[in-house]
Amino acid sequence: MPSAACSNPKGIASSSPGLRGTSYPGITVGTSATLNGLRQGGLTIGEIAGANFLPEVQIALVRTCHDMTSRQEIFSAWAPDASLWSRWAKPVLFAHLDSALSQIPVRESAADLNWAPPPAEKAAFVLDLPGSEGVLNGIALATMGYRPVPLYNAIPLPYGQRLLDPLSNVSVAAVDLLPILSALRTGAAPLAQLNLPADAPPAFLLDANRRGTRKMIPDEFDNRSVSFTTDFPSGTFLYAQGIRQIILLQKATLEPQADLAHTLRRWQDAGLALRRARLDVAEPAQPFEIPKPLWYRAMFQRALAGLGLRRARGGGFGAWVPNSSAGG
Amino acid sequence: MRLIYILVFALSLLLAGAAVQKWGAAELRANFTGVAFITLIALPWLIAATMLFAWFGLSLRDDVAERKNTAALVALCGALAGVAFTYIGGNLGEGPSYWNNFYSVGLATIGFFGLWLVLEIVANVSISVAEERDLASGVRLGGLLLAMGLVLGRAVAGDWHSTEGTFHDFVHDGWPAGLLCVLAIPVEFADRPSRHRPFPSWLSAGLLPAVGYLVLAAGWLWWVGRWEGMGR
């Protein structure tokens, strides 16, 4: 069983990222001393998988020793060249791993997913969950033999920018991606250690908060995004790889979001069986059928879905809403 | 991958300039600024076309730059070249005004996108390229769009006489582009990825039909011969 005994390479971890206006209080998880500083407490994914925890025991996110530090290393852990599904993994969020805010602690934990079918049954998962919960549960599925495929297509608030508006105390960014970023960073090493086979069935990860909740105003950072059918393998491709069913896992609702509905309907048309479950309700996944969404299969559907969203220069979604008074 | 598209873009501009220099109106060929002007106008025209491609299901940014979709790159290069040929054709021959050039170019380009629209409505070919990422589909579509661009460009090339005359010549000489589009529909249904054949051969299902379209287009160009004023 892998050991988590190692040091924080920089010595004692700071208690706060040190930025004004931050909503992240710093590291509070229990720690213990090591030769070179504090060891951040918890168990590795390997220890969790080996210990066979009861369903009612929450699996906490852990840190392992010598976490990968380079963006390329981390992305390679999530999208190894050998994996059949890596060509769909989105690198855009990984490009921001250098940000110090990508190392904030993650407080969420994975749910009990023991009800998931074994990989041999060739089901594919779509985890459309808020924030870091998608990553955490993706790693939990990885311990069962699924390959998590991150499809996060937005960028976080640029490093150094105030997180909250000082007047309204509202988040400057439409979508808070920092917990996802942090979870991707800390999950990379345990994921790499699992040595999943190249043809492990996929678990696609989406941020359920991707479309935001409010209208953006000038000087705010609009990083709302949508998922497209082209973000996923086609139904034909999935079928050719032996995938026969899709399990959609969400939280607080069973109805798929409007953008994801197009993809699910494509898969349904290709002959894949759809099932859905809620993370917060202890019930098995139920089969369902999805009706045709608006503008289904229209050639302009993608262009239409992207209207009103702001594209980032380096790819993905995320840009400042311009001040209408700026410029001549 | 985007660099390949930029290269095709640059070559299209160069070709436009060279064609106008060789076969454009005498007034344009008389001095460099006329040729330069027509060539420069091609720049926003091709940029606008590139932006319009996204509404036809293929996006340079989303499919090529972000998803590294080779099939989309090939299809988009063919589309760009097709639009370039409609632009070039509309600028060949004598005419009293730049507006004659723009009318001819506009006519051919509208015809180009109109036929592509028909293909999309009937056969959803962009799904095979953008979602399936099927290289054969990308090659096939690229070849078809290039072929249609050649035919439509040739249909509007030649000396200007009148608006009605230009439209008449466009239909008379450009109808094979519509035939190509009609021929492509059953080919799309036969060769696109399916459960029984998820990964069609890019040679037999892609290059072969693409070459077929181009051979038909070239044959028509040979048959219809020189445009009015080409010999001068």
C-alpha cells in the first residue's frame, strides 16, 4: 500500500494564500510533523481503495507526497498518451496550474460510488457535478477502473485579481474554478499511481456551475461556458469501443442541462442506453430517454450556443466584460 | 495545425493577386494599386468566410485550434480555397466598375454557401467531420467544396455586360456545382461513419470521392473553355 509519509517541499505550509479579499481561509486539515516540515494529513487514494471503507464513510480528498508540480506532468496524469480517451481531455484549465490559488485546500469529498457497475460492463460516466466534486468523484471512479476525462473548458480569474468585489462582496468571476484546479492538481499523483489500462471506460467530468447564475456586468470576469457535442466522443465511437450505456451523475437534479442534452440525445440515437442518478440521493441509476432539444442537429447549433459567452485568447471561455465607457 | 490553414489563406491571397494581374481588367493591370486593392479586399472577404464556416458546423477555432481535429482542418482548407476561387473568378475580365466585381463575387459566393447549406440540411455532413472527427469525411467535404468553388468561380469569370447577363452566365456555366452537390448526398450517406463501419478508410471513402469531384469540376472547366476576354 503506498505510503503518504512525505514532506511539504517548502517546509511549513502557510495558513493563508495571503491575498486580499480572498474567500479561502488557508490550510486547516490536520497535519503532522516530518523531517522537512509539515505533512498534510489524510490517506492516499491507494490506502482508501485497499481499506474497503463502508458506504457511510466519507472518502476525503488527500494529498500525497511529491505531488506533481509541472503543468505538463499533471496534465499527463489526467490525459496520458496511451489512453484512448485522452484526445478529448481539455488542457485549457491545466494551463493555469501555476497560479498559487491552484493549491488551495479542497473541502468537498467524494461520495460512495460502490453502486457503479464494474468496468467490464463497459459503461461510461458523465459526472456533471459542481466545483471540485466532479474531480473527486472522478478519482473515486478511477479507483474502480474508470478513466476520468476532464472536460473543463473555462479559465479561472487571472492570478492577482481580487476575488470579490469590495463594494458588493460578490465574486468577480462568474464561475469559481479554483477548487476544480486544486482538485486536479492534488488528484494527479494518485491517479497516475493507479496505472489504469488504456481502454478503461471513461468518466467525463463537467462543472455543473459552468453556465453561471447571473448576468455579467462590466469589469467582471465572464468565464461561463457550455459543453458541445464535439467535446465528447461520438456515439459511433463509443459503440465501437464496446460502450453500451451512459450513466449521468448529477447533484440536486435529474434533468440534464440544456447543452449536455444535445450530446445525450446523440448517444441515445446511436443506440446507447442512458441512465441517470443523483449524487445526493441514495438510489440506483434509472434508465431514461431524452427528447430532442431545441435546434437538435442544426449545423449552427454550436455557434448559437456560444453566443453571448466570452472566449479566452488561449482557448476555452473566459474574458473580462468590457466597460462600455472605455474607448472612443 | 492552424498554421496550415493560415498557409492556405496566404496562398489564396497570392493566387488572387496573380490572377488579377494576369487576367483582370486592363485598368487594374495598368498599375500596381489596382491589383493591390483587389487583393487586399480578398483579405476581409476570406476572414468573413472563415467566420461564417462556424455557422455551417465547422469552426477553425473550436475544431482545429482547440480540438486538433484533422478532418475539420482538411474540410476547412477546401472550403477556404473554394471561396477563394469564387472571389478570383468574380474579378476576372473587363468591367466598368468595382461594383461589377463585387456583384460577381457575391453571386458566386452566395451560390457556394447556398449549395453547402443544402448539403448540410440533407446530409448533416459537418457532424461526420466535427463530431465523428472522421478524416474520410473531412477529405471528401474539402474536395467537394473546392470543386464547387472552381465551377462557380469559372461561372462568373469574364467580361461584364449587364447584371442580367452575369446572372445568366452564372446559371448557364455554374449549374454543375449543383449537380456535384446532388451527387455528394448519396455518397455522404454511403461513406459516413456508422455502427457497421465506424472508421471508413480515408483513401476509399475520402480521397477517392474527393478526387472524383475535382475531376468532374476540371472536366467541366475544360468543356466550358476560356472565359470571355481571357485571350487578351
